[in-house]
Amino acid sequence: MSQHVHVRLTKGLGVSEQGELIEESYCRCGAHWTRLFTVEQGESEQ
């Protein structure tokens, strides 16, 4: 019996209303993930 390894393929990137970066990914087996990245409030980059 073989063992399955998830291969995360990027489905898309977006920005929430709160300014968080949202990364959606999936595996061909049907599994999917959503990751949120929050930017610390402070001085913006120039």
C-alpha cells in the first residue's frame, strides 16, 4: 500500500477587508488549506 503525500498547489491570493493576506491552496486529492498573514500595524514601507 502506498502512502499519500500532500502537494500544496496555489489556488489564489487575496486581501481581506481587514488587510490580511489570504493564501488558498489545494492538493489534487481534494484537501484544501487557507492561510492568513497579518501585517503588524506601524510605519508603512516606502
